Amino acid sequence: MTIRNFARAALCGFAAVLLSVPAFAGAGVYTFEPVKVDVMNGAGSQLAVRLIHKPTGKPVVGAVLFRTLLDMSPDKMDSMTAKHAAMPTAEPGVYAFKADFTMAGGWAFKIQAKVPGEAETVTGTVIFQAK
Ligand SMILES: [Cu+2]
């Protein structure tokens, strides 16, 4: 192996290490999932998401969902949004919202959250079906 080839191989190895790191740490290890996909259409409805730490499968308590958007992008109606507000919940790792759905169909709940011990913002999109 020439010195140049050795340097190239070493660089490739180093790059591979750098690339592999984000897959095992950071915001990507968290996922939001629906507690129940089907929700009631109409005002005063409710939806809930569970935040999971993927490597352990455990629910994550104490996250702050600081920015949320509820829209009909799953049904190609991105501009149709629904008012919603956080509600208290007793179940650890579950974040519930009161929502005023205005139309039956697919709704995307888009979330930005701060998770205890995680520097990056955790993002997620959860699809609900209003019926
Ligand atoms: Cu719509």
C-alpha cells in the first residue's frame, strides 16, 4: 500500500465514522406516534401523541412541544389548518391536544419539541384521520 493509498483509506474510514454518528445519537432517536389514528371530526375533538426513545422503546416524559401545526396536507390541503391547544394527560410520555377539526379526512400534526437532555430540536409528523 502506497502512502497515498493509505491516506485515502484512512480518510474514508474517518468519513464513515463521522457519517455514522448522527444515526446513533441526537434528535433522530426520538419518534412521535399516534395514540389512536382515528379521531372524531368536529370542534372540541381530541388527539394524542406518544414520544418514544427508539433505542429503549420507552416513552419520554417532560418534553415541551413548543411549536405544533395541524393541517390537511395528507389530503393535499396544506393551507387548511385547525386550531388546537395542549391538554393535561396522566399517561407518561403522552401529549394530548384539544383540536377543532373542520373537515373529515387526513390531518398531519407537525411537531417541534425540546426533549430533556437533548440539545437538538426533535421534530415529528403524525397523521390522524378525522371521522
Ligand atoms: Cu380539508
